Amino acid sequence: MISKMIRYDIVLYAGEQEHFVEELRTLGLMDITTTGWEPSESDRALLFNIEAYNKALEFLASYRTSAEYNANVDICSNGVEAYECYDRARAERQRLVQEMARLEKLADEVAPWGNFSTSDITRLADQGVVMRFFTAQPAAFDKIVEEAAEGVTIAEVGRTQSAVYFAVITTDNRAIVIDGQEVRLPQMDSEALRCEVERLKTEDKALDVLFSRAAVSSELIAGECGKLKEQLQGLKVGAMAQREADGRLLILEGWAEADTATKVDALLQEYPNLIFDRRDATIDDDAPVKLKNNKFARLFELIGSMYALPKYGTIDLTAIFGPFYMLFFAICLCDAGYGLVLLAVGMVLLFKGGQSLRQAAWLSIVCASTAVAFGVYANSFFGMSISEMLGYGPGEPTPFLDFQQDFFSVSLAIGVFQILVGMAINIWMKAKLFGFTSTFGLLGWFIILLSGVLAVGLPMFDMAIPGFDASSPVFYASMGVGAALMLLLNNVKRNPLINLGAGLWDAYNNITGLLSDVLSYIRLFAIGLSGGVLAQVFNSLAMGLSGLSEGIDGSAWYIVAAQIVAASIILLIGHGINLFMSAISSFVHPMRLTFVEFYKNAGFEMGQRSFDPVRKMDK
């Protein structure tokens, strides 16, 4: 659900702004509207610093888990010193990494020249021995050697498949034309260059002391980052406040949760020289949104936030789409073995991933547990039939679902059910906001669809309501009521003839839209089936290619061991690929069904921003 908000309009002296914001920050319960804020050049510098501090904290959090981290170093005196320590080490490491990459590349380029001394080459040049260095293709080099003039020595230094590295030696300064590319040797040969790289690596390793000092001082950096964020809060509030009386008065728009509004009221009433007005927020206000769900629904806020928060005054769909998402995830994965793997991953994240991954870990555990249960029902464990493992014979009745044969129609039924739930929510929301008569058009379409499902759809699954079928008078009566609402009363303030035309147009759009929406749920069947088929294929490949499908009777133990190893490698790679693809599909496609089909039919409206009170910040 969406937490109820109270709107405050506050008037105070401009000179009190900084002190008042500090009071609100200490309270930590009021959101001040700063929507539309555009940063100035100085503000951008502050944003840049905050981003730099956040990146430093992110890096240092990861660095503390590395083998290079040393906790037994001196802590910095303050956050600024700690960040400068990190920034200095980061810049130096970046320089060293670039220099090492350059030298390693240069070492590879000069490696064919072997070991040489530039000082010896210079000394020979002073004594009249001129050495020039070239590269050429092998065929061209042979021709150069053949055509070498008298007094010119061609010495091959190195050779690769595509080039010959050679020196041209003369004892005078006469001009010589060589059909090759002349190169300039660096000051060091390949071996000396690699020694220089090792020296730079030693310098780079010494930087771990600076990184460790910054890492043990992370709390100080976080505190300094918090101060910068608080400064940014004040800038936003001052920039977006409405100024009156020649700038001497500020008018602020604030928001607080109804549950904590009494504490905000107490602060505003006690604050001197301040006037405020409070009222309940409405759907027409640009109120911030804060979700307030139970522990189960809170897990799926992570999914919903990837699309948008609901608009204030509407309904939060998190608790409603959560069970559907679990089910859709399980159907797409459709294997108990894969579910167990993801369940293990979720447990590892829960105990090893830290507080930041706790919600994602619990979401993984809940969805994976549902996948295990559905995978058992769907008779699949790493692509193997559970019924066969339990001893059921071919054709023998089992308590398991025949996914390939039976689930196509079930997936469509699930889609129709979710769409009906969405339409019911939309009707209820419209009736709440605009009155019951505003829902007649949508209600008529809902009655027609629900009547068709109950009278025609249920008998397809060997379920029926006595006295309510496609030929019963009650069915025709309900369809007639729905048609009248949809075609004639879709807008009670309009002429019935105009309503009829608009209703026919809406009926066309609804029918085509509904068909598209329902067919989208076939993806549940298709993804679950494809994953199961691929799992079976990898099992067959492992048994066939390893030879285990022929049996192991009479085979030597080492042959059987080799077959088992080969089969295990194929199974590990194959099921690893399939699990990766199935997990991604199980995460993305249920999200798509939620955000497109369900949200559309439920009349979802997105909010502009989340509730973010002015508060003290640790980082």
C-alpha cells in the first residue's frame, strides 16, 4: 500500500533557511519539494565531488575483501585526508598501469631484435660504423640481400612468419635506399623493458599501503560524503523555494507521512517566526510516494521499482503482482533441480552478500522455492523424469503434470485470470476516484469477459457452474447487461447514440487488445517447455557421446571412469548454459507480463518521485 501523506506549506524568513533545514535534517521526517532543480556550475562541482566520494566508498568496500588489504595500518585523521589518500593512490596506480601496458607492448614489439645496447650502437657510430634498422617481408629481404652494394653489410637479427628484422651496416654516410620500413630502436631492449615493468609492479604494490589506510578510514570518508550530501540538500531547498517580499520570505512545500506528522507538527509549532498550513495530500498533488507493505510484499518492491512507483492516491500493485511473479518465475524455470541451484545461490547471498543484497537474496529464495515445488509437480529434475525415478511405468497414471501436453491451455487461463484481476482493480480505483458511474464502460466489458470465462472457459477444464453455461438464460442476461453498460452507458453524461459509436470503437480495441494480451501468456508455456527440452537434450548428449547409454557391463574400470568424467563435463557445461538462459528468461519475462499486460489492464499510473526526507546522511 501507499503511505498516506500530509502536505505542508511553510513560510519563514529567508535568513532562517539554513537553521530551519538543519532542524528538519535532525528530525528526518519531512520531504521538501525540489522537483525541477537545475544545478549551477558550483552545484555541479559539488555533485562531482559527491559522485567521486561514492565511487571511492564503492571501491574501498570491494578492496577490503581482497588479499591486498591490510587492516593493521594507521587510520587517517579525517575524511578529507582519507579521500585524498585514496585519490592519490588511485591516480598513481592508473598512471603505473598505463605505463606498464605501454612498456609491455613495446617489449613485445622489440623482442625480435634480441638483446642490444644503445650505448654500444652510439659508440660504434662515433667510430664511423653506421647502423640502421629495418623490417621487411621475407621475400623482399632476400632481394635486398642479393642487391646489397659493396661495403654494405645486411645482418639478419630476427624473423617471424610475416617479417624479417635486419640491420644495415656501413662505414660511411652515403645514402642507401632500402626497400623496407626503417625503425628507431628504443633506449632499452625487450629484457630491459620487462625489468622496468617489474620495477613498476613493485611501485604499484607499494600503493596497497595507501589503499589500506583509506579502506580502514572508510567511515570517515562516508561521513565527509554525508556532509556534502547535506550541503546539496540545502542548496536544492534554497534554489527551489518561492521567494516573496523582496526575497525576505521563503515559501516551502513539504511532505510528511501521516503516521509521523505529529512530530513534524510539534517542530513547526515550536519554531519561532514561522507560519505553516497542513492538509491531507490528494491525487492531484505531486506528492512523493512511499510504499508500506508487509514483509512478503516488500520483497517484490525490488521488481516494481525497476518500472516505476505508483502515483500517489492510486493503488500499490506490489502485493497483488507478487504471487503472480512467483508463479510465472516457477513456470518459466520449470525444473526442480534448477530451482534447488538458485535456492542455494539465494542462501549464499543471504549469509555472505551483506545487508545490501539481503532483499535480493530473500526474493531469490522465495522464487526458487516456488520453482522447486512447481518443478516437482511438472515432473522434471535436471531434465530427468521424476516419475520414472520413482518407478512409475510408461502410460501409468501419475500425480505429476504433463507439462508439454496440458500446460498450453493452462497458461492462457492464467493470463485471462490475471487480466480479470487487473480489470477489477481498475474498476475499483475508478469508482473510488471518479464515482461508480464512471466505470460503466469498463464494468460492462468486465461482465462480458467474466461471463464468457465462467460459461465457456470453465467447462474446458471439466469445471462448470450449474445453470450457467453458454446456452443458459442467465448467461445471455449477463451478456446483455454487460453490452448495455459498454455500448450505451460508457459515459452517462453523453448522448446514447454517441455512446453507441464510442462503445463499438472501444469494443474493437478491447477485443484486439485482449487477444494480444492473452496470447502473450503463451510465453510461460514456451519458455518452460524450451528449458525442459534443452535439459533433456544435454542429458542425451552426455549419455550418448560418453558411451554410457550402451551400458558399462564388461568394461574396464578405467574406461567407465573416463566415460563418467566425460559425461559429467558435458552435463556441467550443458546444464550450466541452460540454467543461465532459463534463469534470465524466468526473471525478465514475468516482469514483462507484469509491467505490460497486468499494469495496463489495472490502469497503473506512475508516480513522479519517491519520499526522500531531509535527514542526516552517513554517506
